[in-house]
Amino acid sequence: MLESLRPFRRKDVLRDARAGITLAAMNIPQVLGYTRIAGMPVVTGLYTLLAPLAVFSLFGSSRFLVVAADSATAAILAGGLAGMAPVASPAWVTLAGYVALLTGAFLLLGRLLRLGFIADFLSQTVLVGFLTGVGFQVGIAVLGESLGLTIESRQTVGQLVEILHKLPALHLQVLLVSGSVLSLVLGLRYLAPKAPGPLVAVVGATAASALWHFSAMGIPTIGPIASGLPRANLQLPSWPQMLALVPVAGACAIMVVTQSAATARVYALRHGQRLDENRDLVGLAAANIAAAATGSFVVNGSPTQTTMVETAGGESQKAQLATAAVVACVSLFLTRPLQYLPQCVLAALVLLVAIHLVDVRGLLAMRRESPGEFAVALVTAVTVVAVGVEAGILLAMALSLVRIVRHSYRPHTGVIQLDDGNAWKVAAVASGVVTEPGLVLYRFGASLFYANANRFAEELLRLASPRPSAVRWIVVDAEAITNIDYSASRVIARLNDELSKSGVTLGFARMSPDTLGDFRRHHLAECIPASCVFNRLHDVLNAFRATTPAAVSPLSNASKPATTSPSSSSRGAATGHRAHSTPPGPSGSASNSS
């Protein structure tokens, strides 16, 4: 506990307190807007910034993640409860509370199963694409409100089409207020970077609205909000209703796990901080249980709100605690003036956050350095915009896994050679390419498993062609082969038989103890003896040269198939000691110390 809050230094507390006040100014209107998506009373949006926010800061490990109401889980909640009770009624609030309670239980189960590893399958590439997609999605969602347009569609593409269609009917007064807020915040960011621009904008817009009666001009405001702290009032629903809530809570839990993990991972990587995803699951579970106990609804790790706290200068969960304290004061004493806050001010501030989420520099750098990874990030972003956050996260995980499998399926391979300076280099695999006449040192850059074993065999057979082969030995540099599965072992056994018929001896060098264990467990040591297993690459060269008669030139000797096995002087290599050499990499030469 408390790891995300430490250290408690005076300057850090003051910095995070200021960031927390700014976060509250931007976040209060936003979470109030999420209640419209969830079908909850407006005041419950404030409740998500009280106990859930504070509880996560105590139990979670992420120093940046903001856990509160979120549009994705709000939409899942509204869809799941549709038809079970009147929207925003006490019965609806009770059902929403039980969804949050069940979601917390599912998240605790996820902690017991250690599902935090899910974050490990989200690469930096897809995280950039995911947040960029979220930026476009959120920006389009609030663009209509910032222009004074009423948008009915819930889908991002539909919203954009509707905005373009209704653009001639935009509300000039709303546009003026939104433009003023954007100008003020951006101007302060340029002229006084330390000034809390969003807070100044919210206070100024609220005062101007109360003074000049913005609502009478047709500028929508938040409206009346009930005051006071939340009160727990959970009544047990009927058994059929409880069963109907289970799949809704399951869908919310999946969204909470994936979105929170993706968001927390981005900011942990960006700021070089340690992240314990399994502890975050405990924090998320506790936050949702706290939401249920305080009359609120499901909470989630929010990308936009986390970006808010980062841009406000927060560097730990002390900022989130400050936000909770501010929201508590607002709930008790300031709900009356808050009713004058124009909705377009919220939209303008969220639009700035959405723009910040779009990582243009990261995408451009990715395009220059790795066009393939840029394509993956772009596909992820487009999926988030066109289909939704849920599909975007699932696609991001799938694409990350595909990239892992692709790298293992088509690893770097080559023939190891010595250049004129007696240093190792790697040549492309092709028929006739050898290390020296009669000998091939073959490098395979991944573990051997069922998917890539056939490629391994095909390349070795290509190196041994044409038949009868001029190659006498093929020795595999196995330093990068960390394991061999059952299917691959069967392929190696068949390959050894086929090479033996052509007079070619198959051997292995630089095998790790784990790989040697697989070698013996799959009975490969019975067909490939210890004399064919070497500690070092130079051991291979010495043993091979010892079998070549000095009176015969290497070229003329290599032209005839030979059946001589490697010298028994290398039998001791089967003990599995690693070479004391620098391996040749797949892209060039390395040290000659082996």
C-alpha cells in the first residue's frame, strides 16, 4: 500500500496538490457528462471521484492512472441494464451498484489468477495506436457539443458524419464561448506554463455564465446538482436480476482490465516507472467495490483523465487524493454555482486533452524507423475510431501476439563465416554458401517449435544441395535456440536421417543447459551423439580441420562426400557449458574471441 503516493516531500505534495485541483476543474464536468451515457443521476458522477479515486491511490501501483467514471464502461452498463428498470430511477441505481460490486469481485478473481500479465502483450507500437485512436474518438465525441450541435449518434463515424451534415446550423454563441476557452488555455500554456489554465477557464466561464445568464442565450449549462456526500443504499435485487447482471459485470471487468492495463503501461513507460499490474487489479477491484458502497457505478482507468493529470503536472497519486478532496468540498458547498458551468466549456477542455492523446511525433518516428510497426499502430487507431475501444484493445493484443509469433516463425538465419580479419560475419542462406569448403556453420535466431521447424529443415537441406553433397558437416549454432518442442524434435530426427543418407553429419554448438535438457528428453542425443555437440564455434573448426588430410587440398576434398564423424575430442562439449565468446549477430560481424 501507499507505494504510488511515496515519497512525501513538501515540494512534491505542493506540486501534486496543484495538479489535483486542476484535474478536478477539468474532470468534474467530464464525469458529470458520463452519467448521461450511463443513465445515472448527475450527482453520481461526482461520487466516482471520491471513494473510488482515493481507494485506488491506496492499493494500486500506477502513479498516474486516474480511476473514475469512463465512457466505455458507462456505455456497457447502460446497454446491459436497458429494460430492467427506468433510467436514473432508484431501482436503476441499485442495479448499477450491484454491477460495480460484481465487477470488483471479477477483478479480485483476476488478481488471484494473475491476469496482470495481459499488459505484457501490449507493445509500445499498439499502445501509441490505441491512445491515438482514443484521442480521435473522444475529440469527435465532444466536437459537436463544442459547436452547439445536438448529436444523436453513439458511433464515432456516425457522429462525424452528423457533425458535417449539421455544420451550417452551429450555434455562434456556443462557438464563441468554446473558442474563448481554447484561446485562454492555449495562451496561458504559452505565456505562463505553470498557470492552471483549465481551472482559470472553468472559474471564469462559470462566473460569466451566472453574470450574463448564458442559459437564456441558448448556451446549455450543467444545471442543478444535488449537494452532500454519497450515501450507501443497496437493496438486494431479485435472483433473476442478479443472474442477468453477471454478464454485464463480466463485460465491464474485461474492459477495466484491458483499458486500465493499456493506459497504465503507457505512462509507466513514458516516465520510467515500475508497474505491478496485479496490484493494480487489487486497486481496481477495491475502487469498484467502493463505488458500489457509495451509490455510484462502475469505474475504470481512463486514458483522457490520466492525460489530464499528467498535463497538469501530477507525478503521483497524491494528485488524485487532492482531486478527491476538492470534489468533496464541491459536493458539500459548491454544487449551486457549478450549475452555471456551460457544457461547451467541458467539451472544449476535453477536446484539448484528446488532441494531446494523438501522438503525432511517435507515429512519424515509427513510420521512419519501422513502417511495419507504423502500419500496426495505424490499424489499431482506425479500429478504435471505427469500431470502439473494446475492439481496439482486443485487436491491439492480437496484433502484438501476431508480431511475436511472426518474429519466431521467421527468425534471422544465416551461414557463419570468417572474414579476412578473422572476425565472424553472417551470410545469407543459399545453396553453395559454406563456412569453409565442406563445413557449414548455420545460425538459427529463435527457439525451435512446431511452426518454424520445417523452415529450419528446408534451409539445412538447401545448404546441403546439390546431391551428392560437397558439404561434409552442418553444425547449427544453437545459442539463440532456448528450447526445442516435441514437434521440432521429430523434424530434427528426420532431417538427421536424410542428411546422413547424403553423407552429411549434423551437429550442434553452443547449446544452453535448458536446450540440452530438451535435446535429451526428446531422445535426440540417441541419433546425434555427444561428439557432434560442441562448446564453441572454434571447437567446430578445429575438429573439422582435424578430419581433413593435410595432403589433400580443401577444395578437392570437399568435392567428395565423406562419412567421417566429428573428432571424439569434442565429446566433453555435451556437458552444456556455454562459449566464452561473443556470438555473431544476424546482421553483421562480432568479436573473434570464440
